Amino acid sequence: MSGGIKGVHAQDLQIFNSRRGLRIKTATGRGGYVKDVYISNVTMKNVSVGIVFTGLYGDHPDDRYDPNALPDIQRITFKDIIGDEIKTAGSVEGIQNAPFKDICLSNIQFNVTSEPFWNCSYVGGFSESVYPEPCTELQPQIPHDSPVCYSSYVSSTCKDI
């Protein structure tokens, strides 16, 4: 079983000439968690897939893992992202028995060169000011009176060093 990662804040990223822009990957058998991640102010150019979440990564370091362990992926916020020459805006694929929850996309503008723009399954979340418009699972408006999208927590607790 994997451990977990929580409370990650990254900003001012530049991604050029890459297969993947922002990527979170896991698989059944990993267990563990990824939660409370906030990534903002990202610039991308010439990227195959701008945003990637996959619960089907399928790579394990050895044969001694629990094939039934399910990861917990929740409260991931991507905000203030621009991209030019992006082939596909996003691929957000959770796990059937452990859907990714509270994925929040805000103020994202991609110049996308092919369709479909988004591919989503086993995921739930929110969005606002995202172009091209994300898949149905991510279209509900961000609830501004709730910490579900993590931005209010980050703003009040994270300080520049």
C-alpha cells in the first residue's frame, strides 16, 4: 500500500513541449491518498494533454501489494492556467469503486487543437471559467461558501517564504 500526499501548493509553473501538463496518477492496489492539492498560475505550450488524472496507471513496484486497496483522491484544485497548442484539454479518469472527488477547475483557458476536448469517467467536481467547457461531471459551479475546492484554506494558511 502506498502512503499519501496532502497539502501540496505549487504555483508559477511553465510547461513546454511535453506529453502531459499537470498529472496525478494512481491505480487500484495502491491505496493511500492524494488530497488538498492546489496548483495555480500555470503556462503551457505545445502539450499533448493539459490536465491528466488517471486511476488506471497500473504500475506496481513489486508483487507484494493488496490488489483490492483503493486510493482516495479528493480536493484537487487547478486554477489560473493558460495553454497554447494543447492537443487535448483533459483526461480525468477515476476508479469505478473509488471515484475521484471534489476536482475543481477555475479560470483555465486552453487553445485546443483536436477533439474530444475532455474525456472523463468516475470523477466528480466543479468548474468555473474553463475553456473549452469541461465534461459534464466537472460542470457544476464551484460552491463559494464551501472549502471543498481548497482555495480558501490555501489562501488563509500558506505564506510565501
